[in-house]
Amino acid sequence: MSDKINLLLRSRDKFAGSSSNFNVSFQTNQYTGKFVRFKRVMFPLSYYNINSSSNSLSVDIGAGTQTVSLTIGQYSLPSLLASEIQTKLITLDATFLCSYSSLTSKLTISRTGNFTILTSISTTNDILGFNTINKTGSASYSSDNSVLLDPNTCITVHTDLISSTFECTDYRSDVSLVVPITQDLGTYINYYPNISEWFPSSNRNTTSVHVELRDAYNNILELNGLPVDIEIEFSNVMY
């Protein structure tokens, strides 16, 4: 074996899975090495910020708990999100309004007559800026915090080629790499980790590799088929 071996794991070369949860194979059994490190991770920040795990909003307008589901997608502007919330809430009561203030960066949801926003069971809180204490006794409520279109502070990458793991906040501990998110949705991540960090390789003889990209809440990213490239390097010696 040569001193170092570089592998490029590309979702476009997958034989199973999606672009963020995929398996890639090699033509022959690949002898890797004792140690492995990430050199570069590339993927688009084009995942859905409203997904099946973050799209429910529950209210009580006097008839018990009613829940609306926001349309899954990537909302690039808070005003688009406010429009979607109003569209769904008026199916419960035609007097509902939802607006966004660019001055305060907060949403306001209102109707004719008091109602309760059941933030304790809603899954949209982090994005809409609400705390988890139910909002009750009023006909109008504004976000407790600024609207955060992308609440992810990091994306976690896992591959079964690496045995050592570490933690991304409190959400997921079985990850191989943490990619900090410092850019806006719609841009492209081209991340170069600290390449001085080597990890023990979990499988020194392999014909396939499994890769996952997850958000900080442990949900598989939905990249809609857009490509992911991960460059890794193997060696029998840590440099």
C-alpha cells in the first residue's frame, strides 16, 4: 500500500439510497488503512427548512386542539412563511392573520377573538421563534424570538469507515464529522475540516461505504437529489 490513499465519496455514484443517505461501492476490495480523516465536504444548503418533523402548528379557537400542517419546502423569506401560516390557519377560521415585521424580525398571528397557540405540541417553534409555553388569553401573539429560517447550527456526517465519534450539541453523538453552518440557505458548503485529526478506521478492507448527512435534530437531510461530495484520506500512520 502507498503512504496515503484518497477516496472521493460521491452521492452521484450511489448504488442505493438518496443524495444524503447513500451507499457507494468500489470495483474491487479496497484496502484502506489504519487511520482515516476528512479532507473536504461539499453539499448545497438547499434542504427543506420546513419538513415533516417541523411543519405542525396547533391552536385552540374554542373547539379543542386543531393542527395545521405547513407545506413542506424551503422558505427563503419570512414573509413567505407568514403567508403559508395564514393560508393554513384560515381553513380553521377566516379571520386569522399572520404577518412578519422586518423591524423586529418576528411573526404576529392574530384573529377576531381570543385563541391559544399550543406551542407545547407544535413542531414549528424553533423556526417561528416561539417558546414552548402555550400562548393563551389573547387574540394576538408575536414570536418570543426572531424568526430563524434555518435553526440548524451544524450538519453531522456519518460514515461507517470511521470508528471514533464525537458529539454535535446534545442531539446526536454517533457522528464522524460536524460541519458548522455559517451560511444562508441557497448557498453551497465547501468545508475543509482540521485535517490534523485522524481517526481509527473501522473497516480496513471494504467494497462499499455508507454515508449519512443529518441535521442537528437527527433528521436525514432532504437535498432533493442535489449532489454531496466527501473527500477522505487513509494512512497507516497519523501525521
